[in-house]
Amino acid sequence: MTTRHYDVVVLGTGPAGEGAAMNAAKAGKKVAVVEASPQVGGSCTHLGTIPSKALRHAVKEIIAFNTNPMFRDIGEPRWFSFPKVLDRANKVIDKQVMGRTEYYARNRIDIYFGRGKFKDANTIEVNTYERGPEELVAKNVVIATGSRPYRPANIDFTHPRIYCSDTILSLSHTPRSLIIYGAGVIGCEYASIFCGLGVRVELINPGKKLLSFLDDEITDGLSYHLRDGGVLIRHNETFESVETTDRDVVLNMVSGKKLRADALLFCNGRSGNTESLGLENIGLEPNSRGQLSVNHAYQTTVDNVYAAGDVIGWPSLASAAYDQGRAVAANMFGIEGGHFISEVPTGIYTIPEISSIGKTEAELTAEKIPYEVGRAFFKNTARAQITGEAVGMLKILFHRETLEILGIHCFGDQASEIIHIGQAVMKQPGEQNTLKYFLNTTFNYPTMAEAYRVAALNGFNRVF
């Protein structure tokens, strides 16, 4: 077994692992990464963010084609199979892998494809797929192994009609009907995708409402448009057991209901990928969901071992994971940028998409903060009328006395892009974070960004 020495070894090449490895390499450190899959990118590139969002974009284009009157002059609506649409997503994955592989090569970071395991706090044993066993000795180690879908033991995920959010990407046909159990971000996104393909979808939510962390008005909008697309939403329902045949799946509910569909997509939570890392050899113990606890420097209870990304839990977003990884390297080597990521915009790629940052109306009311609301409905903006994307709104919550922006919530086309304008203003210090920026700034016309000016005027007119 060959022993190799590094300043830092990173376990995982998803967003957090890549961020940590690249920042450490830029600081002049000798870096190695270990990847359990045969290609870099982690679940983000191969199973989660990239394929699902590429899939969603393709479906959105299909919906636009099938509903746009101009295209109806060309011919009848067209329906595409799930595998055909998925093929488009796979092309994006190939481009992502190629680009990320080049990043590692350009920064002279060694990649070991195989499973890594702690021998001690400074030593990682890797059973590589091509070169056999290797031993990597490092001053510091970063755990960025990501997460996987939670799979209850009483559901047979080997059955060809039962899927999780990973295996759904291997679906080889288009089901006529689909039950989605779990109405979190992933469940809602896939409900949008499949109903857009003409699949009859039942979305089962164990909670009282969809995405309860969002502003109520945004949640109501999402519920309406999912139902308008044909999705049947069932709240406050918990499954008891699953029955399968060669032809269908039956979900037995605690309430006594029985639901039947061609397939079941179970997406109710995720678990950290920590079970095979040999954490017992260094005295680290994950929680019941396989997640690791870290301090504000992303340091675990073992001084030279850090963790970032989905493996530490909240917020479990690729955007945050990149920054967490970079912060790990900054903290580890005493360079600039070692802040703790405490606030990130949500980006939910339903159809229409959702993005928000800051407080909700319910939170501000509970905290007894005197706030006011400014709204801009996309149907009234010229750009949305031109593009035909008239569904949605931008909502600004601000302090009625100081005009400080307290929260921004967006629902509709390009929401995850639009939010960044408001985010930039909210991050300004002191009195520079103010609604007046939108009142006194000229925006290009026609644009979606103009909605900020409309919403600001709408809200300011409520102040007395």
C-alpha cells in the first residue's frame, strides 16, 4: 500500500468538497480529493440539482410549446416521454463533469476514485477502483460526503415501481399515474415536473401545508398552481404500508385511505452519508440522520477534521455548500473568507419557481415588528406580458418607519434570479438597506427587475 502526504484531504467532490479543495489549492496547499463515484461532481451533479433542474427546464419548454397560441398555429400539442426528456438532462451532466474535472487538473489537485475511510484522524484509507489500496496522510481532513434519500426499512426500494429521488432518474418509461410521498422541496419540484408531462400526480404531505417555511402567500400560490396543473394534494396524511404488484403500487394510509398508482416516488427527508467513513475510529458520532455537528468554523469535535455541505444538515443547498466549503479552507489555513453561512436565499425549482430571503409576514407579526408590504404582480409588467410568463409576483416586506427591507419573496418565472437584486440591497450596512433604493433607481424597461420599482411604490404608498 502506497502512502502519500497532503496538507488536506477532502472526502467528496460535490459543491462543498469542491469549494474546500479549490480554496485550499489557491492558498498554495497540497490537496487530494476522494470520490466514491467514478466521476467528480457528487450527487449535486449526477443525482440532484443539475439533472432535476435540467429536467425541469425541458418540461417547462414543453409546457410553453403546448400552451402558447402561436405554436398552436404550427400544429397540435406534443407529448414527450420521461426518458426522452431525461436524455436532455444527461447531456448537461456530461458538460458539468468535463468542466469540473478540468478544474481539479488545472489546480493540480489529486483525485482518488474509491471509498475513503478514517484509519485515524490524520490517515484516510482509500480502496481505489484502478490502483487498489492507497493511504493518504494529511494535516487536515474535510468531510463533504453529502446526503442520500431517506429510505424507510418497510418499503422495498428494489421493486421496479418504487423510486426515491436518486433512482427516479433511471425511470425508463412515463407512468400514467404517480404517487409522490413527501411534499418538501424535492416532492413539490417533481410534482411540477411530472404533471407537466401529463402524468396524474397525487402529492402526499405529512404536514399541514406545503413548504411551511415559506411566506403564506407564496405557499398558497404554489398550492393553487399545482392543483391547477392537475396535482391532487393530500395534507396531514402518513403512510402505514406499501403493497406492490407487477402492475401497480398501493399506498395504505394511517387514516384508512388506500391510494393506487403506476409508481411511487418516496422523497420524505435525507440522510447524511457517514455510515462507512470509519468515524468510530476518530471518536465522531453522527446524529440519527447521519449528520455531523460543527462549530462556526465548520470544525467537528476532532480538531483537524472539518465538515460542510449536506452532511451537516441545514440548509442543504448546493449554493450554500460551495460557500461552506470555501469557508472551511479559509478557517483551516487562516485566510480571508472564513465566515459562517447563516442566511441564504431559497431557490425552489417548481413550475413556477420560488425564491425568498429574510423574514416572512408570519415571523414579523410574531415578533411584533411594524412592517408594510409592497407587491408587484407579473401579469401587470410589460416583460412578463411579452414572454407570456405572467404568473407570479414579487413581494417586499419592509419596516414602515425606517423603510429597512426585512424580507423579499418571489414566485414566478426567473424568481431565483430576481431575488439576488433584493438580496444585494438587504446586505448593505445600516441605513443603506432601504426601500428608497428601489424608489430612486432607474431600471431597464421592460425587464423583470422593474417589478422591484413597482413593488416599492406599491408599498410606500401604504405608509402614512
